[in-house]
Amino acid sequence: MNNSSAETFANARVTYTVEINGKLIIIENVPARVSVRTGEQFFAPETVEQIHRIVNGDRSPARTVSATIFEFAA
């Protein structure tokens, strides 16, 4: 295998966003492995489970923000 084509990953804390029932949910400081080349984010199974618990639980958010939304039109 040619080492110059090997994918390189870095441990990082990322912001995870998801829209559920028209509501935007942002989770900050999520541990991830991030591709240095593409920026693609990979999450450990236990991290995904924690995200599901946060999104589906009764936990109060750390804060609430307002967002501006635009439609993409050609």
C-alpha cells in the first residue's frame, strides 16, 4: 500500500447539527475523528448514542440562538 494515499485523521471537537420536525438542534464540542483531507467527520458508536440521548431527552439546552435561513435559488 502506498503511504502517500493513506487517509489521515485528527481528533477534534466539532459542532453537530440536525433538523428534527422543523427544529434546528446544535450540539457543540462533540468528539470526532476528522479527515484532514476532506473534513469528513466520524463518530464513535458511544458518541452517536449520547447524541441520540441529548436530542431525544428532556435535558435543557445550554442556550438558545436565533438563525437566519435562506432558500437556495438559481
